[in-house]
Amino acid sequence: MNRKTTNMIIAILFFVTISGCSENKTSGGGASPSFGFVITNDSGVGNLTTITSTTPRNTEKDILGTTVLHSDSVIRSFGRFIYVIQRLGANSIVVIDPNNPNTPIANYTTNDTDNPTQSNPHDMDFVSNSKAYISRYGLNTILIVNPLSGEQLGTIDLSQFSDSDGIVEMDQMVIIGDKLFVSLLRLDRDTFFAATNDSYLVVIDTNTDQLIEASPGENKVLLAGRNPFSVNYLASTDRIYVSNVGFFSTTGDFGGIESINPNSGLSEGMLIHDDNFNGPLGTIAILSETIAYVTVFDANFNNFVVPFNLTTRQIDPALTGIGTGFIPSLAFDKSGFLYVTDRDPANPGLQVFNTTTNQKEEGPIDTGLSPNDVIFINP
């Protein structure tokens, strides 16, 4: 096996591990965020840094002190609490009160009590302060929990959707009304997680915790693309937007930005194919019908952030002033500024862009360890 092939395999496995790292999954509704929390990591350890969204943007680094987070962690929020999803190797959720972040209020497992298999939690979405869903990339069952205490309330079996390797690779989730939409990547673990199978969204009734028809006679949404990386809902268009990677090594028929009607449960096909972006796609962030961004990576896995318009399907030039290292997360603050987690090895930090002009406002802002995920909440 030559060096180029080896590097490609390593890179593919890395992207699979961090699949669907983070983005503003539900856009255009709810209260505006105003205070940022940044998951940071390096050399096998992680921590938490805060950032203000008003200029000058100030950070407080490593606020957990001696409490160390797993290096592969992402962050979600609901109500006044934030939730750190610690993935493969830790398999747990850390619950933090932003008013007292130095002392986590809970740290609970996402593994089954009777199953030694690592669950590898990937996403978390919330019905209330007493009920949430956790997608588990390493298992075929969604975990239902009390998000504050970690009490396990039940599971939802998705094994009927598995491919030949027996695992569905559930990943990103979004709740719209009383429906939970869950992405199933269905990658082939026997060929380095290649996207050789169709990918789905499945739909769950949050009142009954039962699978329901996505459309008449169909128990799933068949995606036009494969290997969905990000799943976003935009209230103003009432559409789910999915960024599909397809195959990591090339653009093609299965990569691009796809639109799904959550009412009909049908894909409306690709809005923009990945070859128009000149590379496979990663995480996506949507501020409005006309302002959206997606990470794009080239053949050498250099990363770029590319603006695009969902309405006109116009693609603008990539943002400048960012390193070419991995960019796992994009997020907006209350004023609509875009935050880019730039993990350039030489100069990592948060990069801040004006979404009206696409010009850089600040950055890289030092976050201590390299930024991996960022989220903004109400103080």
C-alpha cells in the first residue's frame, strides 16, 4: 500500500469519526444566541472555552480546569444547559450549567447496561428537560434519556435498516414538531466505511417513540445523496437541508446539498451537486434562504468555507483568511456573524466573518487548545 493510499485511508477514517460534527441544525426559529461555548482539543484531551459575541470578543480558556473532556467531543444545548457529547472511547454525556461551568452537574454513560459494545454517541436532540434522544453510531438503537440525570427511559430499534455489515450508522437528528428525523449513513465498514449503500432519513413520533411512515407506504426517506454529513432544518422554507459527502475521494452523483420536504417525507433531489463546489462537502450552516455556508475539502483534504444561496443556487468564492486545516464546525451568533473553527496546525483559532460582506472581522481568536465545536446560547 503506497503512502498516498495510506494517507487517504487515515483521512477517511478521521472524517468518518467526526461525521456531522456540528452546525446550527435548526435555523430561522427560536431565540437568538449570544454567548459562545467552544469545545477544544489537542493531544488526546479536551476542554471548554467561552467567547463573547460582542466586540472585542473575549475568551476564557479551559474553564473546566482539571476536568478533562474526551478529545472527540461535540456540544449541544437545550434550555439553560449545555451538553457535551463524548464520542467513541468515552461514550458519555457531560451536562454543564453555564452559570457554574467549572462543576458539571452530571456525567452519564450512553452505553447499554447489558451490552459492552461502545455506543459512540453522535448527536442529541431534545423534547423537554426530561426527555431527549441520543443517536448512537456504534449501535442500532436510539437511546431515550432524561437529559439532566441520564436516566435511561428506553430505546428505539432501527436494525431493520442495516446494510450487510449489520450497523445502520445513525448520525444527525432534528426535531420538527412532533417528528424526529434521524440520518442513517449505512456505510460499508468492510471497505473503510465507503458509501456503497443508499442512505436514509427515518422518522419517529416523539409522542409514542415509534417509527412512523415517512410518506404513504414508505418507512424511510430515500436520500438522493449518500453519506449525509449535516442535517439542518430551515423554518422559513419548511425544508430539511442535507450536505452529502458521497465518496470522500471524489465528487460524483451522491454528493451535494439536498432538500427534503418534511411534510411529504420525500427528497426533492440535489439543489447543488458537489462538483459545483469543486470538492466533497462537510458541515453546513444556514442563516437564511440566501445566506448559507458549507465546508469543502480538496483531494489533499485541505478545507475551505464556501458561501452559497439556497434560493438562487449561486456559489460564491471561498472565504479568505482561513488556514487549510480541518474545519469541523460552523455557527452563527445572535447578530448573524459566522464563526469558523479553524484547526490550521500553524495558527488555530476561531475565525469570525461578516455574513453580509463575507469579509473576516476577527481571527484567529485563541481558544487555548484547537477549536473543535462551537455553539451560542442565551445567557
